[in-house]
Amino acid sequence: MLSRQVFFSTRNTTSVNSYTIRTASLFDGHELSGPSAVTVTDGVITGVEPASTDLTETSADNVVDLGHDSFLLPGLIDSHVHLAFDAGPDPVASLQRIDDTELLAGMRTAADSMLRAGITTVRDLGDRSYLTVALGDEFRHQPHLGPEILSAGPPLTTPLGHCHFFGGEVEGAEGLRQAVRERHARGCAVVKIMASGGNMTSESVAPHVSQYGLDDLRVVVDEAHRLGLPVAAHTHGVTAIMEAVEAGVDTLEHVSFLTEAGSRPDPEALAAVAESGSFVSLTLGRDPGQPLPDHPAMIAQARIILGAFRDLYKMGAKVVLGSDAGIGPFKPHDVLPYAVSDAVDLGFSPLDALASVTSVAARACGVEGRKGRIAVGADADFLAVGGNPVTAPAALRDVRAVFRAGVRVR
């Protein structure tokens, strides 16, 4: 794992567990404020107040002054990542080549890169051997070492179905119930089901083809909800999307509206998704310095799919942004800030784009109140950047400071 220095953000040894952050601007997850002072005690926010506009004046020993051009916002939440993928040219082959010890080491490095980018909470939607649960336990005891991980464990998939190499192959109603119960018993925070095929294993099941039917999806949703777990459904195909909506899944991942003939987001389907109770998890963001993967059909459909994303937002869908980080060189694990820029380019208001990776993402991931807000009682997870990401979303990549559970990370 990469080395790092860690220190509590205070110089007063008599009050090492309490300090105040002063910033020139603040986004609390919902609204903008000017100069602000945020007080942290034992890793929790205990005060949010207006501050003097003069941020250069002499500060007390227990005050962290972020500077005249600073902008503070909640630590970012990536709603869709894969720490087990190495963001290399063939992440599946890499995964299959190494044992769990080496895989876990790579996941620590991936998590480290995310934390350094200000991503303080991640929802991992596919791993092997429940390694993200183990890694999440490590970070729970030493939160300054990595983001909080909301793990799905191995995603539910059909025999030789999409991402079968993670080990989550299961079929039949009773098998699905047992699989949900196992994830609950192991401490997962969400159940992931591959309702349709996908590109990484398109030789097994094409992305537009459904892997599970409506009855199967209902079994998983009913059992997960009985146990207090949300359900995230991987949905590329139109049929899979509509059946996942009908089954009542909590988040719809990708939502590409694929058919055998390509992407076909008809108005009725868009309205059904937008009006449903499900959050729509749009997997945006890519490193512009890296080429796109060699999936000609998906690339050819990108304009239509992005248009559907724009339409869903305009129709009032509950949108969150997830990066799908790890699936290739164009999706490094710290790519989420690019997703915010992409959303703004699609027509999202800058505040809505920021909320989609903070407060709205917290609701979708089941951590509302603790994450995604700068408010009294929330965890002291912060990202401080230079400049204003409301007027210039690229400012999210100008990281000045990251705080995780009240600890500033260098």
C-alpha cells in the first residue's frame, strides 16, 4: 500500500479531538455558502457557522485555515466502483491470474487513490471472495487509510453469466434467497444482481439480453428488503430495465436501453424509469488521456445513450453518478470528478451534479445523514479544492485537502 503521512488537523495538544476548518466557500450537499467555519469533534461535525471574510488573519491553534480561494464540500461518494479490477487493459485476465492476497493488496492501492482524490465513500458493486468486506473492516478501524466501503460482495449472476468469475453464480428462487442471506450474514451493505448481460463478458450473454426474469428479480428484492438491504441491478437491456423497475430495485445501474438493434430509449420507457422509486445510477466519467475500449457497438450508441441520460435528468429522475471505476485504463479509480464534468456537459445544473455525488448519492446508498452533507451530526468527511466547481467543474481535480472521519490525509 502507498505510504502516507496522517495528522489530526489541530496543533493544540490539549484539544486534539476538536478543531475548526475555515473556508472561503462551502457546498453543504444542497446549497452554497460563503466564508464558513466547520467545527469537528471526534470525527463528527458539531458546528457549521458563517465565518469572517478575512481568512488570512491570525488563527487559533485549533483552526485550520484552507485559504482565500478554498472551496469545501462533502467527501465525494462513488456509487459504482470495482476495486477488484485494476484499471488495466485486461482487468478480467489480471483478476483471474492472481490470488486473493495479491488482489487485496491491489484493492488497497486503488482505494488509496480514491481517497487522495477526495472520494471518501465508495459502493463496490462486484468483488471476489468478499474481499471488499474485509477491506472495509480494515478502514473502519483506521479510517484515514481509505474510504468507507459499501460492499455488494460477488454479484448475483447466472451460470457463466456476466462477471461469473467473481463467484456469484446462482439460479432458482431458493438459490437466490440463500445468496441474499449469505451477503447479509457476511456484512454486505447492498445486493448486486446482473439483470442483463454486459460488455466484459459479452461472449457469454450479450448486454441487451436479460439474465433473470421478473419473478427472480422480485425474489431478490423481497428477500433483500426483508433483511434491510437495498438492491442494485445491472441493467443494459430495455427488458431488464423495465422488469427491474417493476420489481422495485433500489438503483438501476447503467440504464443503456439496449436492444438487439441498438439503444432504443422510447418515451414510455424513459418516463417509467423517471417516475419510478428507483435511483438511476449513470456510469459517467473517463480519463480523457486514455482511449475508449474496443466495444464498437457501445461506442456507436454512445450519443443515444447519453441523450437518454439527459432526458432522464430533465424528466426528474433521481440521478446519482457512479464511475464504474476499474474496468479499463479510461476508468482509473479516481475518475469520479470527470463524471461531474460530464454531467454538466449533458445539461445538469452544477449544483445537481455536485449533489449527485454527495447528498443524493448518500440517499441512494443508504447512508443519508452520515455521508454526503456538511451538517451537524454527519461524519467529518471533506474535500477541499481550489476554485469553484460550480462555475468550473474541473476545480474538483484541484485537490487541496482531504479529511476522512475528521483526520486530514496527506
